[in-house]
Amino acid sequence: MFQSISKFMMTGPNKPLMAGDQGQIATAFNKIRWQVFTSITLGYALFYVLRLSFSVIKKPLMAAGVLDAQQIGVMGSVFFATYGIGKFTNSFLADRMNNKRFFAMGLFMSSIISVSMGFVNSYVPLVVLWGLNGWFQSYGAGPCIVSLNHWFSNRERGTFYGVWFTSHNLGAAFTYMATAAIVGAYSWQMGFIMPGIVCMFGSFIIYFFMSDRPETRGLPNVADFKNDHAEIVEKDKSVGALQWEVVKRPAVWILGFSSLFCYIARYAIESWGIIYLTEAKAYTTMGASGVLSVMQFAGIFGALTCGLVSDKFFNHRRNMPALIYGVLYALSIAAFVWAPANKWIDMGSMVVYGFTMGALVCYLGGLMAVDICPKRATGAAMGMIGLLSYGGAAAQELISGYLIKSHMTIVNGKKIYDFALAADFWVASAVISFLLAACVWNVKAKD
């Protein structure tokens, strides 16, 4: 049985080149690659709908007495730990998988788990299910990046990577508004169930529209199709050897740790932002969700433009724009957590945060590593970065949850949470991130 499942999930053999002139081949190639691009963009948005629903549901869970802040931190940490490990292993596998099937199955299983969480209301089952969700969520990024590299050439990569990366902002923005409305109108349980049902249908659509590698459809390799061959030589090396080169490369580790600290700050805002605004700045849940949804729309523009900016104005190099975005990222977080409660300051800081976060997660979360690694080891590069990034996210959940709960006081029978130390931790992480990224300023691609 295991062999049958493994065979089904592995990429298929190359088919003979389809008959027809160059124009017919080009028409078929472009049609299928746009189907692939649409599938991974909308599909990854649905992954984020399922991933961030918990951020909206945290406050109702605490209010109902189902979980406290430290338990919520543990749940988030378990999720990011299983996600990080899964992203590492599954991104390596994505170099060999039929990514259409791999991607659709991950979304389907994550949907099933989300629906299941709506039917439990105790700590241990919620932790177990949320941890399982982290594992199946890790089926998302690797297949997307590998598919981008199979269907889009080197000169196109930065621009299309940036456009694809807007998917997580689209999914997050939808979640903050729609899930908050669902929870407000019905219950926190429906905040898990309804998104799960919608995403389940989405997984079937992706399965029927997405495709594996061009060669499995009788189409040429994208490098041959676009006449855009990499300068590095990797034909004489196996995929395993190339992946090992990625693991041994110091620059990949430095970028991974830079991304780790970037993700600490990122998920601090995304995971705790609603609770912070409601507890520290007296927002309503819908009001806080509105502020955080603004950052996601700004993130769309950051992700859309970051690849284009680096490709057009910095000769495909990401170092200078990464430094500029990194400094602004740290300043925006500082303004959000250190400035007094003011709607316009909060909205403005989240606009800058969202724009720079959309760019930085694109750069540090994969593109800079992909640029300096062999094309056939793209999944390995993403796996390394993902493991470290979500290790940071997992640590953030534990540390933030501890810092917030340990400084809680009770006034007139009401729990009052102090975010001061947690906020310092978030800002410091953002600063360390851009300092580390500057350490790989002149690193270039090699085989």
C-alpha cells in the first residue's frame, strides 16, 4: 500500500515532446503554466485562511475560559514546530514529487483538521489537532516554489515569485475580516468549521487545474522554451548531491537565521496583534481585525513590487532593497507597540509593516536563497529556510505567551495583560534580522 501511495505521489516520467510547430507548443505551454500559477496562488491563499483562523479565534477562546495565554502560546509553538519540520522534509521531497497531487492533498487534509477542531473544546485535543494541521500546512510552500521554477525562467522568477507571494496576504486579509465576522455572528467553533469547508472544495478545484512539470505534459523544459539557461553548471550532479551542497553552504544558514528573526517579529504581530490591540489599546475584536487586515493589503503591494524592484532597479540583486525594507520593518513594529493608542498611528504603522513584511518574507523567506542555489535543489533551499524560519515562529509563540502571562495582573476580578517585555522582544528580533541579512551582501550563485 505504501509503495502504491509513494508511486502515486512521485513525479511522472517525461513524455515525448508534443507534435506541432513552435507556435502550437508555445500556446499549450503558456495556457498550462497560467493554470499552474493561478492554482498555486489561490491555493496558497486558502492554506493561509486555515492557518490564521486561530489568530482570530484566540480572543474568544480566552474569553470563554477554554484556553489561557500560555496554553495558546504552546498551541502556536506546536503548530510552528510541526510546520517547520514538515516544511524542511516536504520541501526536499517537493524536488521529486508530483506537486499537483502533493499540494492538493495537503490543503484537503488541513481542511479536514480545521473542521474537526470546531467539534472539540478542550486543551489537549486542540493542541494535537493544531499540531497535525501544522504538518499538512507544510505541503504548501515547497510545491509552489518548485512549480514556479519549473514553469517560469530565471529572468521571470523574481517578478512572478513576488506576485505569487501576495497569496498569503490575500488569505490573511480574508481571514481577519471573514473569520472575525463568522465568529461574531455565530461562535468560535464556526470560525474553524466554515473556512475548512470552503478550503476543502478549493482543494478539489486545484487538483483538476494544476499540473506537474512541463516535461510530464510533453512540453519542453522552461529553460529551453525561454532560452534562459542558468550560468551555473549542475547537469553532472544528482539531485541529492546538489541538495547536500545547499545544506553545507554558510550563506544559506545566515539567510535562514535572518529569516528566523524576521518570522519572530512577523508572527508576533500576526498571532498576538488582535489580543494586543484589544487588551493594550482597547480596540474591539472587529476593530483590531480591521487594523490588521490593512497590513495584509499593504503586504500585497510589498510582495507584488519587491521582485520587480530588485529585478528592474538593482540588477536582480536583493541585498540593498532587503536592507532598506528591513530598517523600515523594525521601525514600523516599534511604532505599533511603543506609540500611545491612536488609530492613525496604528493604521500607518501597519501599512508600513505590511508593505515591508510582504517584501522581506519574499526575500528572506526563500527568494534570496533560491537565487544562490542550484535550480534542481530549489526545494532543499526552501526547506532549510523554512525549518529555521518556523523554528523562530515556534520559539516566539512560547516566549511571547510566557512573557504576556507572567506579567498578568488581576484588577477587580479582571485579568490585565502587560505586553511591555514581549514588545521589546519583537522589536529586537526585527533589528537582528536585517543585520544578519547584511552579512551575505556579496554572495553569488554557485553550483
